[in-house]
Amino acid sequence: MSDEPSVEIFGVEHVKASRTPVYLGMILFLISEAFLFGSLFATYYYLRAETKVWPPAGVHLDTWLASINTFILLVSSGTIWWAGRAIRKGKESSLGIGLGLTIFLGVTFLGITLYEWTHVTFRPWTNAYGSTFYTLTGFHALHVFAGVILMVSMLTRTLRHRFSSSNFLPIEVSSLYWHYVDFIWILVFTTIFIIT
Amino acid sequence: MNKILKIFSLGVIRGLLAGLAGAGAGIGITMLVRHAIGLPAWNPGPVTTIGIFTGVITYLVVLGAFNYWFRWAIGAEPKEAEPPKRSWTRYFNLDTNHKIIGVQYLVTALTFLPFAVALQLVGRLDLSKLVSPLNATTYESIISDHGLLMLFIVVLPAFSGLMNYLIPLLIGARDMAFPRLNALSYWLIPPAGLLTAFSLLVGGFDTGWTLYPPLSASFEYIGMNFILIGIFLSGLSSILGAINFLTTIFKMRAPGMGPFRMPVFVWSTLATTALTLTFTQFIGMSFLMVLFQRVLGMGFFNPQMGGQVLLYQYLFWFYSHPAVYVFVLLGLGIISDTIPVFARKPLFGYKAVAISSIGIAAGGTIVFAHHMFAAGIPAFLKIPFMVTTLLVAVPTGVKVFAWVATMWLGKLRITTAFLFVLSAIVTFLIGGLTGVPLGIVPVDLYLHDTYFVVGHFHATLFGGFLLPLMAAIYFWFPKVSGRMLSEKMGKMQWLLMTVGTTLLILPMLGLGIEGMRRRVFDYSLTLGFRPLHIATAVGGFLIFAGLVILAYNMITSARRGAPAGPNPWNSMILAWQVSSPPPEENFAEIPRVVGNPFGYGVEGSVHAIMSTETKEEIKNE
């Protein structure tokens, strides 16, 4: 990280992005979120350990569709990384393109998730499995949704020329969040679709 | 007429009215949608739940909590902030100054405190069988609401208030790291408090403060939904607060303020907020799961659907045991910081005391299952959890030892704040010592769910929260208001509250050993429990009387009390080196910290070098 360019905070000081209070605040927030998802995973695995047949009879999940979703999110991590690298070099238009692609991929992910929810054979109120399935994927989707809104606001600011090679901290912090949500999806995907 | 209209210019009034309107709109729209898709339009559970959420969001939007972020997100030019005016209306509007927010928190907590105490006094009257105004469900609702109000609307916000006011002043910062987030976390508390209090009017909830399913999932009235959302909001507020405090302490310390030059209160804040940051998510999620089960018919805790009742208890105690340390650690920090000032000696074993806060917090995270010894958990879990529970007594013992050793041969000044600290230590010691037998599996099986547990818990919270809070109020009121509280009234209050605390706690412990169950509405007179119940009730009333004196003292002293000057206690801590009340941005020039904050009586000991300007100011006053 030694070649990391610095950002301006309070309009005067030049600090490395990862040393700013906002960056630390986001990391603390993500630690807190780890416990939110931790409680959901704990619920899932506890119920699983205490139940004889898991998943219950009649549950069919479309692993292929979920794998495509995983691929989409992984690619979106790449696009946001590319966008962040671009603005460090001062390429505003590449930043815009990267953000636009990330938003598109995020929305596609949400669309596929919605399709999945309407096409599985169970509902949250069918059984405890349904409850954990929808809560786990639901809270993750909520985080992707929040991420999309964050990215839309970054794109709006990009279009209004708010970012430059010395002012890109919000992009750094948002992409940290985006990578984190992708990482959580890998765990959700492994838990629900792989370990059956 | 104009004056009446002016009330509406206060953010809090506008916000609450808009919140009500938002809730109404949410309920209306939900009913229309339900009608349109063929469900019965009115079903109190789901309809009011959505109404509450829309109401809270409208309230926050109208208050202006999101204005800045919204403008930022659409890339608009940032507005030039107007220079703030000194006016009482600031306390009723969204304000980002940490001192304003601190006072807002504290006043909110101190408003709910007598209400929560009074609720329990009704329950106590009923149990003492002098008058019996209650039926069983009302009794359960009242005592449950007392518990949750106290913990989540009084204790947490009161400590948040103290942290907000003090942390920047103690570490030499001009404000918190994220002032707008700070304002948002405060303004979540009023709706949380109102929902928790008003849950009584919409059917209450009869589960005790722990809200165990299946009872909480099947209780018919919507009071349960109110309480679940109210506590969720309070939890959200403390998570946001934790992010803010941790970032502030890590990033905003004055130059030279190394870890072992921070007052112990800052260490306690670190330990506390590390716990709230992480574990609060568990109680938030477990409450949401109960809400989902009630409103959407989900099946987490419903055995007929493949759910597990015990799951809730794991999730709940995984938070709620660390939470107990959240409730007391700051109180212990207040005690540690107050004793050296009044004993005129350095804090004995400062580093050990500082680190023991972290030790208590770390130990506290791995003891939670001791609440479930009687709940049918696997046998192999019991002994490890017993051992960890007993281990937590060690760092706590370090603190008590250090306090006594600090006082030893000190030049004591017996002020009200110091007296409260003494009572707090003794009470906390009772709480700690009664905790040890409760942590031992066989003893716990006998004492589980008896008044012994209630007595133990109240001893730790009186010793770790209420009495230290009183000490903090007497200690810091001069800094906040610029005027001294009346010591005469203070000592009267101290006497009432100390006697009251003793009368409240000791009979409870006795009742528990005799076999009186907690949360039980009635008992047979032949058991001989009545005198002890009456003693507990008397204790409760004495404490309430103490609170009345405090209110009177604060109101009269704020107007007519003796002027305090910048440093009435002759303390070395940064906060006391600036004027009382402190200037808008605390420090005209950021101070340079050069030494330990507790070097009382040590020749040549200096904590910090303030700017030349401030020194002149202090001399002139």
C-alpha cells in the first residue's frame, strides 16, 4: 500500500485513504454487519443441526441460477475495482463507466434473486427452513440494494465532476462495502446451495 | 397566539407530528393494498408494524436527519453551515454539537428514569399486598416494561449522553468524528422510548424483559410489536453510536494522548462500544425474528414448523450477557476517574485498571450460556461456561482493589460525588459477590429465576449504573451548566438513595434464598415473604424520593447555584482546563498531552499543556 496516493480531507491535509476516519468508520460498520450475518448463519446452522431432514422434503433449489448470480457479483467486484483504479489516475469517464457497469450488474443480481424467490416451491411461512432461507437471502439482497443506491449516488456525483485524482475517498469507501457484500454472498451461496 | 405557533418551529414537535402523520399514511396505504389483494383490510399486527416503520422514517426525514446526506448524494453544492447561536431551542432541534447531543441524551434518559421507577413502584405496592390494584397480565406488563425501559431507554442513552459529552473533552478533540451520524443516533431514542412506554397502552406484553418465545411469539396484543421495534431502534442507535465513539477515540486524540494517558472513562468507552458494535446485532436480529414470526408467520421458534425455541435464548443471551457489561463498565470508569480527584492521589495501578476494562469485556463475551443452565442446554457446555463466568470476577476484583488502594492514606474530600462513589463500590461488591454463586451450576439450578437473581442484577446495576451516574451528575454538572449543585441537597439525596438501595437489594436476596420466584404476581401469606416485600417497596420509594430531590436540585441550581469556575474540583483532566460550560468547539487550540492524567500530589506532574490563550482566560476568571 506504500504507493497509495493520498486524498484531501478538510480541504487541506493529505492523508492516505485507508488512514482517514471515514475509512475506519466503514470498517467498523462492516465488523458490525459481520455479526448481523453471523446471527443469521448461526440460526441457519443451529436449525440445520437440530433437524433430521435438511433441507426438508420438497425443497428444490436452482443451483445453476445461483451460480450465475455468484458470477455476476464477482464480475461486479472487478468493475468497481477498475473504476476505483481509474479515478486514482484521474480518468473520470472510466470511473463513470465502471460505476454504471457495477450498478447494472447489481440490479441484474437483484432481478435474478427476485425471480428465484417467486419460483421456489416454499414461502417464508411454510416452515423454519423457508424462514431462514428468505431471511438470509433477503438481508443479503437488502445490502446489495443499499450498495446499488450508494453506487447511483457515486455515479451522480461523478457526472457532476465531484471526483478527481486527489478526491476519491467516497469511491474507496463504497467499493470496500461492495466487496464486502460480495464476500458475504459467497458465504450465503456456499451455505444454502453447496452444503446441502 | 404567535407563541403557540412558535412551538411548531421546534424540530422535535414537527418531527413527532410528522411521524404520527407518516404512521397514519402507512397504515392507510397498507390497508388499501391488503384490501386490493383480497386480504382482510384490518389485521392489527402487520398493519401497525408497517405504520410504525413509516412513522419513524417520516419523523427522521422531517427532523432533517438525512438532509445533508441527501444533498451530498445528489452531488449538490454543500451548504455553508450557519454559525450556531446560543439558544435553548438548539436542544429541541437536530444539532450536531456533541455537547448538545450529550445533554439531549441525558435529559431524555432522566425523563424516562422516574417513569420507569414509578412503574415498578406500582408493582411493588401490589406485591407488598398493602393495596392490590393490578391483575396478573397488567402486573407482568408493568414489570417487563420497567426492565426494558430501564435497560434500553434509560441506561444505554444515559451512558451515551455521558460519552457524547465527555469523550471529545477528555481526549482533546473539537467534536465527534461523525457529528451528523451522532445526531441521527440520538434522534432514534425518542421514538424508541415512546414505543416502549406506549406499548403498555396497546395491550402490554407479559413475558418479562427477556421476551422468550413461544410466549412472545403468540401473545395476542400488539404491545409486543411496539416493544420489539422500540428496542430494535434503541439497539440501532447504540450501534451507530459505537462506530462513532470508536472512530473518535482512534482518530481524534490530541497529540501526545497515548493509550496510557487516557482517563479510565475513555478505556471503558472503548470496551463498551466494542461490545455494542458487535453483539447488539444479535439482539436486534433475534427481536426481528420474533417480529417476523408474529407478523409474517415465519417459523424460527415454532417447533411445529421445524423451529427451535432454545435458538432464541442462544441468540438473546449471546448479546444480553455482554450487554450487562455494557451497562456497568462505564459506571466503573466513572468511579475510577472520580476517586483520584477526591483522594488527591494517583490512581493505584492505572494500567491494570485500564486493561481490566478490556479484560471484563473480552471475558464477558464467552459466558452467555450461564443464563441457560436450567434451560436444557447440552451438559458439556455447562462446566466451561461456569469456569469462564467465575474468571470474569478477576478483572473486576482488580478494579475494586485499585479503588480501595487509591483511597488508602489519601487526603479525602467528602463531597456528594465521592459519597455516591463509595456507595456504588459497596453495592457493586454485593452484586459481584452474589454473581459468583449464581455462576456455579448446582447453586444456579436452585437459585435460577428466584429473587436472588433479581437482587444480584439490581445490585450490579445500582452499583454499576445508578449510583455512578449520580456521582457523575454531581461531578460534571458544574462543567455542563457552569454552576454547582447544592451539596446539602446532594447529601440528603445520597443518604436516601443509599438506604433505599440497601433496603431494596438485601431483602430481594433473602427472598430468593427462601424460594420466592421472580415475575410471580401472587404468593401465599403463610410463606412469610410479606415483610421482606414491604421492605423492598420502601426501598423503592426512598430511591424515588432521592430522584425527586435530584430533579429539584438540578432545576434550582441551574438558575441560582454558586458559579463553578473552570475547575472547581481541581482536576487534571483536559475537560476541566477549559471554561464551564466549554466553548462551542471545546479547545481554542488543540492541547498537547505530556503526561498521566492522575498525577495528583506528584511533584511536577503535568497532564497537558493548554494553549497560552486558554491559560490566561482561566487566570482571569
